[in-house]
Amino acid sequence: MTKPAISSDQSVTSAALRGAMGQYLTGVTIVTVTGPDNVPYGLTVNSFNSVSLTPPLILWSLDNRNDNLALFKGARGFAVNILSADQLDLCKVFSGAENNRFANCDWHFGSYGQPLLAESLVSLECRPWAKYDGGDHTIFVGEVMSIKQCDGKPAAFYNGKLGQYDGG
Ligand SMILES: Cc1cc2nc3c(=O)[nH]c(=O)nc-3n(C[C@H](O)[C@H](O)[C@H](O)COP(=O)(O)O)c2cc1C
């Protein structure tokens, strides 16, 4: 059924855009970074996407209100961990009020010094390529330096709900 159009002569509210973008099914990632004294930080992110194959570039965006914006802006790199359906609990931990998000998960530093979450479908270690102003977010483009992969079904996010992609 066709829904009423929302056009720019009306105001495109945050709620309208959020609702519309909720119809775009994505995977789920946890983007991690190594802070001062080697303390890891990470958050759940679904704004991740590929950009370029040559050079190998990816992007994601971070809310400018995030307390760790400066950490990402100054970091030597970051990692994108693409979650499997078996890691849906991590998605909640890394987007919630839990103080020590890394306490109950298996992780290690990768070859480029970034925190990699064990059993992720894919972990990409990236070095900074570019940062862009993206309205109330900052867009980070990273050059992929290493790729680590595991078998499994992907986590999925659609219409505000977490689930899994079964294929077919
Ligand atoms: C499925 C999902 C996707 C998210 N994607 C993003 C994103 O792309 N960028 C972002 O800044 N926050 C995103 N968030 C919200 C952050 O995970 C959340 O605000 C963050 O963990 C807060 O971290 P803090 O408590 O350290 O400030 C997402 C949350 C969920 C549940």
C-alpha cells in the first residue's frame, strides 16, 4: 500500500527520516578503537558501508554528541567488527548503559593495535583516510589494512529490531 509522501515543502522531521531509514535493512557492526593506556572503546554502528575497492575504503558515521568523538578523530585507526547472529547480545551491550562493555566478551588487539571481537563474521582494521562533516554526525572513512573472517549467519537490523539473515 502506498503511503502519503513526505516532501521537502513539508518539514522532513527526524522521526520521519528515522522511520523511512528503518525500512533499509542493514547488518550490525561494533566499531572499536584503542584509547589512552590501551583502554578499548566500542559502540554499535549500522551506518557502516563500503566505499572503494582500490584503494580499499569503508565508511561509518558517529553522532557528534558521542563522548569519544575526539578519541576517534585523533586515533591511529579503528576496527569494524561485523556481527554474526550469535552476537546479538553484544549489539545491545555496545549500545547500552553498560560501563565496561568489553568485560564479558572475548577480544584481543589485532596486528594494527585495534580491539577485535572474537567470533565476529568479519573484523576490518583500518587506518584513517578522511573525516567529513555530516550534519549532526562525523563521517569517518578508513583504509582497510587487515581482514579477519569467521563462518556464521549475519546479524540484521530492520525497523528498529535485531534479527538474523537466513539467506534465500
Ligand atoms: C542497531 C544500532 C545501530 C547504531 N548505529 C549507530 C551509528 O551508526 N552511529 C552512531 O553514532 N551511533 C549508532 N548507534 C547508537 C550507539 O551505539 C550508541 O549511541 C552508543 O553506544 C552510545 O555510546 P556511549 O554510551 O559510549 O556514548 C546505533 C545503535 C544501534 C542499536
